[in-house]
Amino acid sequence: MDAATDQEFYPRPPDVTEVQERAIHRKACELVAAAVLEQEPSQDSTLQDAASQRLMGCFLTLKRQGQLRGCCGVTGKPQTLLQSLETVSVATAIQDMRFPPVSPRELAYLEVTVSLLHGFRPLTSRGEDRLQEVLVGQHGLRIQLGSATGILLPNVATEMNLDAEGFLQHVCQKARLSPDAWKDGSSRILTFHSYIIGGDFPLNLAADVATSSPPLYTSNELKLLVQHCYSNLQSLSSGATPSYYAPNCPDAMVNGVGVQLRDTPAGTLNFSTLSLRPGVPLQSTLFQVCELLAKSLAEAGIRKEALEETQLGVTILTDPVMHGSVSDVDLRGLDTQHRACLVKEGDQSAWNYQPALSTAELVNKSVQTIKITNPQVAQVFSLAVQSSHSEVSVSNTARPHAGSSIRSPAVAGSFYPSDSAELDDLISNFLTDPSPKKRNYSAVMVPHAGLKYSGAIAAAVFQHVEFPETIIILGPKHTRLGVNWAVAPHDAWSIPGSTVAADPVLANRFVDAIADLQLDAGAHAQEHAIEVELPFLAKLAPQSRIVGMALGGGDFQFCRQFSEGLSQVLKELPTPPLLVISSDMNHFASDAENRRLDDIALQAMETLHPSKLYDTIMHQKITMCGMVPAVIVMETLRLLGNLTTCQRMAYGTSADVSGDTTRVVGYAGMAFS
């Protein structure tokens, strides 16, 4: 596109009549249906004489009840309208890697929008002046910087309530660039217009689609798979050679495979695997699942002879259908007689096949299984089921475990020195104030990056704190290990040269008072957000006990509920503890942009309104990793009547140490009283 002339940018909108619009929309729907059904599209390609019109870009957007189901497009070279439709329809229906391919069952519920792009024009200004050239609601944006490109349609800005600057930042992020890359003089930004043709998927087209395809396997083939798995379990349990493929049973790509073994001495054992995209080969995946099941049996001490008293079942999942988010679920097409309901939030998932339940009951069962914390993020799917069991319930959630009495250091030697003398010298060098004035703060916020980058900021806060007997550190959960909301169960924390006492009794009280919080060593095993603060506390507060919480994501309602339980426990303590928010600020923008975004977040924090902080960070897309801990601590202090002042004590970015201003992380030290 860079070499195109003004004429090639097609400044005028496409010249189409209402009749041609209807033909274009129907043709897009026909192409989507053909791609979904793996059929040849109809040969009527005149589009009422509009097929040969030339375009510089075309996008097709599929939505279901207003929620995005797929969106792909072509830009950069002239194509006919028909060529563009053929490309984008297939891509959106089955090739958008963000979603599973569209199922035939979904067609009747889709809204289909064709966007014909025209009027591409490069921004002629540079830097901040580019803001004046972007007309929100009229312009789409395309950015190119080096090999990175990104494009957003005009409706994105209005749907997300963005101003010109926010729109430019979002198109940069779409290209995986820094949010302020639009200011870079070497970036090329084009505005364009979009001619919109939209409407529901035609019911007469959807009525021609079979919504209940024949089962992938016959009942006899399913019995063969059950017998095959049972035979393999016996072989694997006795050291005999298993059979990798079930004879007389075809292989196929499926989206889920599960093996359930009931009535074992260890209860029911469920092992399964899911892949909504691209799917998994049934036979080899079934063997891998059986291997995991055999290993579990061996660990439980269940011998081959005991298998004779068990009941084995095989479940096959295919044809994934999206039903929206938990907060805005569309249950149309979810037939509980033949489909399972899957709910996913982050790394957690649960699926249930229970024909006796209603659709709403089936969704609620899956939601409750994994204890959803952000209904707007958690997604609902259904999948076609073939199972030798009449009911199946499977959850993929971490299970808490107690771990050892002393939590060993995980990031010594990387985030800070592993040599105790070297670590002590480093901490001492950070504590530069020879006679600091100390205060009884109710809470502080300190960063948790490698100490050479963030240690000076943390020290500027910690050296001015009068530490009580109990310190509660709330940090984000950076790893996938363990449960999502975990308080450390250990008796002590170990770092090079020191052991810091914990408070398992208080940790148990928090678990009793806060819904979904669990004692779990797994979540803390490799987590650095708490560990990086311990060298300072070992030196400055050696008599204090440390309670550490690693918190996954959650919406504001979750934060508020967490704070209510936390505040109830704190009210009962004889001496108020110090609450420590362990958090870095924005990640990986340029130094100037990072400082701008961090200042926005810190100003929101200084309003003393936890909801303001949450809304600001979410709206501005500020990547402050400890947002949830910060909101929880502020809301807890508000409930306790202790949120009256918020003071900035230190601020910096990684560029202050590295000198690299192109991609930085921000660090702030804050104190609350």
C-alpha cells in the first residue's frame, strides 16, 4: 500500500445500491456457510453487477448477541469485491485463530457485517499533531512500523468510547507495538473510511443447515474404544505391552477426550484433554490419557486386580460452539441431551454433561465448579458429546497442597543475589538514610522487580516504616502454578542468610473468612512478588511475622468481597498489621509513555477511591500487575476507616538503571495512612 497512488486509494465509497447491498450481505453469508459445512459455494457471483468493483480493503465481522465471534480482513492491494468477500468470509468463519471454527449450529444466531474500506490517506503530521487528523467515529486506522502492522475499523473507537489518542494507542497495541508508537516519526499511519453492510444471518439459509450432524462414532465403535482403554490400563498396570490404536475403529480429529474410571479404591478418577482449536487426534490422545490414568493408579497403589471392580467410560467431545461470556451468555443451541457445557476462565475450566439438567442449570454447575471471579472474562462453550457414561463432570482446576514447613527461595540468584553476604551488602546500600523518620503506616506499596532495578524504590518506602508484629503482603500471581487465590501455608520463609517467620494460624483465619482463598504452597512455589520484599523485611523487621497472599485476577466485585472478609479478620486483631501491596506499574512502553500512564494510575490511587483506581487501570489498559492487590488493600482500609491519605514516596523506571528508554517498567513507592 505504501507505493499506491491517490487514485489507488479509492477515495470515494463503493457505488452500490440497496439491492446490491443485500446481494453482498447474502453472498458473504453463503460463503461463511459453505466454509463451515465444507461445501462449494453457489455459483451466482454477480452480486447484482457489483462483483467487479475494486476495493483497497474488506473485513467481515461475525458477532453473536453483540459479542465478537470472528473478524478477518484483507488490505494493501486492489481486489475485486467478490475476491475480497471470498477471502475474508472463509478466514473469518474457520481461520480466526482467536476462536474455534464457527459451527453449523451457530449460523442462525450470528450477526454478519461486511466492511468495505476506502479513502485511505496517510497522516501528514508528526508526533502529537497527529491527534488533530484522526476523526473518531469516521476514521479507521492502519499503522506500520518496520515489519509490524495493525488495523482497526472505525467502529472500534466508538464501541470502546475512545478518543483520538486512545484509538491511536489501541492500533499500536494491535500491531504489538508500544502504545505510543504512533508518535514515532518513522511509523506510517493511514486513516480510512468504512462502508458498512450489516444484518442477521438469513434464517432461510440457516434453516437449510443440519444442526445435528450424525455421531462421529457408532455405538459399537464407542464400545470398542472402551474395551481398548480397559485393556491398555490392565497392560500398563502390569508392565505388559499396550496397544496404541484400537483396531476396527477409525481415527479422527476431535476437540476433547476423556476417560473416567469409577468405583476405584481412590474414588472416581477423571483424566481428559481439551483443544478447542485446532483439535487433537483421537486414538493417540486416548492412549496418552490412559497412560496418565495408569500412572495415577500406580501412585495410589491400585493394582491390576482391582480394575476388575471398576467401571471405565470414554467421552468424546466435538463441534465447539461459543455461547458468550458468563455475564452475557446466549443459551440458544445448547441442547443438554446431546451437548456438554464448558466454562473457561484463565487456566481453569470445567465441563459437564448432564442431560437431566436445564441449560441454565448446566451452565451454573460448570460456573460453580471453578468459582468464577470475573464473569465478563469467563467464556461459555458447548460441545457435542458421545459418552459411554450417562453423565460426566470434569474440572481442570489446581488443587491446593500444604508443601513444606519452610518455603525455600525461588528467585535467589536471578532477582537478587544468592550469596547471603552479597545480598546483605546490596540491601544496606539501598538503605541510604542514616536516620530515617519512621511512621505507623496502615499500608504501603512497593515494587517487586529484580532488586537492581526496583530495590531503591522499595527501600525508600521500607526504611520509613515502623513495622508492627504482623505484615501481610498481597501480590499478584505471575505463574500458572497452584490455585488462583492462595495464602501461603508455611511456618517460615527462607532467603539466603535469613529465615523470616510466617503466621500459619492467621493464614487459616483468612481462609475461613474469605471465600475462595485457599492455603496452597503450589501457588507460592515459584512466585517472586512476595519473595523479593523479604530481604528488606528480614533486615528491618526481623521480629515480624509475614503472611503472604498470591492473588490471580478478579473483577471489582471480587475485590470488594475479598476486602470484606479481610477487614473482618483485621478488626479482631489486637494490633493492626501493616498491609503491603507488592506491585510494579505499567510494563513495556517507552519511558515517556510509561511515566504518563503510571501518573494516571497514581493520580487515581490518590483519590482514595478503590473503584476509581480499578476503572482507570481497566479503561486506560495500564499494565499494573498488582492492580487487584492494590484495590483490595484500598477497599479494606476504607472499610476499616483507615484510608485518609496516600503519599508518593518514590518513583522510577527501569531506564533509570539500564539506560534503555525504549521498553521500560515503572516502579512506585506509596504510603497510606
